[in-house]
Amino acid sequence: MTVGIPQILVVGLGNLPFPLTRHSVGQLLVDSLAFRLGISLSNQRGGYLGQKDVTIGDTLVSLTLFKSKSLMNISGPSIATIYRKTCSSPSSLVVLADSLSHKIETLSPRLGGSAQGHNGVKSIISALGGEMGFYRFRVGIGRDETDAATYVMRKLSSHEKRFWGEDGVDLVLNELEKVARKSG
């Protein structure tokens, strides 16, 4: 990684044993970013990790991508370990997490604040000693009349998979460019 350029750690929340579910859309996005940017994810002790200097928009960034092997609700410790190795400030951390309260195929970026009931984000905040000054990119998965647990564990539709593999990656990259500019 090159010294002197913005460093960003992007973490995709999800459950590796349940890929392509709404609950694991954050991990799908990490895979999509890795593919788009030519970053290989290697199997590490705590998860899958890839690092590369890339240009996002017109900004050179030292980008780290990570998917935890731990289930989402207890993924904080593995994410905190990678965070401490790669980030110089909390605002260099971007967490991609599913959001029931946002419409399907929307992205809602936010810096700081509470976990808003998301147990994966709660786990990260706890593992970081209460630190909340990182970015949350809330990935809209919508909601239907079934209970939340059933809904989030359903497979993404073919349209949703295609969107988060293509156009949705563009949404994420646009927001990462803004993060990089603020960090640089």
C-alpha cells in the first residue's frame, strides 16, 4: 500500500454460510467491488481480505476489502482487527450493511451515529470500544409483510443480484470517491 494516499477499509456485512440473501448483500457488494476493481480476496484467519491501490473517480486510494468469516451479529472483533491494521482514523472505515428501512436498490451513506438496531453494526461499535465515527452505507433491501428474520434470510431476486453486481457497484463507488476526497 502506498503511503500518503487515502486509506479506506470497506467491510461487507453478511453471513458467509448464507450467500446471496438480503442479509448478506454487503458481502455480495464486496465481491462485486473486488471483481470490478481487480482485487483478489484471499482467505485469511478472520475472513477474506484484498488490498490494492486503485483509482476511484479521479482519486488514488489504498483500498482494503474485507468479508468476515464470523456470522454478522458477532463479526465486530474480526473487523476491528483488520481496522486496527489498515486504518488511521474511524472515517476511513466504510461498512456495507443491509437496511430494511430503505427501499430496494437504494444506498444511504451516513457518517457516524448509532447502529439503528442493526446487530452487525452494534458488534462493530462494541469491538471498537464504542467508536461510532465510521461510515455506514445502508443498502436498501426493502420489507414485506413477513417477519424481518424470514425476510432478510430470503435469497435476493435475480434482478437484485444483477443490480448489486452492476449498477449498485456504481452507487457505492460514487460514495467511496466522496469518502476518499474527504480523507485526502
